[in-house]
Amino acid sequence: MGEKFLIEKAKRFKQRQEQKRQQLLEAGDLLTALEDRKETLYRFKSDEDDLQKIRSLMLVDEGRAMVTVFAGNRRVGELDGPSSSDARELMRRYPGLGKSLKAYVHSSADWTGYYTAKLSTSKH
């Protein structure tokens, strides 16, 4: 009788484990890891009126008060204060990046005249 009880208990345990695993596999954020991934957007004011979305940018720390934004070889603007400090912290934490970060225009200018930039990954 003891063996039969243990076999039944093992079956119930296995079924519960399989149900939990199936729920995890069906979860929408398993591969994207949305809860674990933090993507920082950098706000910047541009001298140009119409920067296109997905346009390639370089965020360069030239030692000025704010981090400079370049599109190609042209200076197109500067990051705002909090974004500059975030970008500098990232450059300090990862010295292999040097003094520049590759980014792209994430959203067009809002009513305040600020664009948002997002760091480029291998996909972009």
C-alpha cells in the first residue's frame, strides 16, 4: 500500500510540474524578457526641424556640459541633463565603448521640441 501511495503522489507531482512548465512556455514574455530588460530612451534637443525616425546617430562626450548628438559628421543637437548623465554613466561603466554610443532616432519631436534616441543593438 505504501508503494501505491508513492506512485500516485509522484504522478500528481509530475502532472503539476508539467502544467507549470507549460504555463511558462506559453507566457508571452519568456523570450523577450520584458520584465528583465530595461531600455533607456535619451531625450535630445535638435537644431534640425525634421530628423527622420530610425536615423543613425552618435552620442559623443566631448567634455562639454551636455553629451553632443551627431548625425553623420554634423552636430545636430545635445542630450538633456538627465540623459547626458545616464549616457556618461554607461560610458564610464563600460570603458570599451570609448566616449561615444551608437543610437538612432526613436521618436519624432514632441510639442516641447525634444526627440528621443535609443541605443542601437545588433538588430538596427
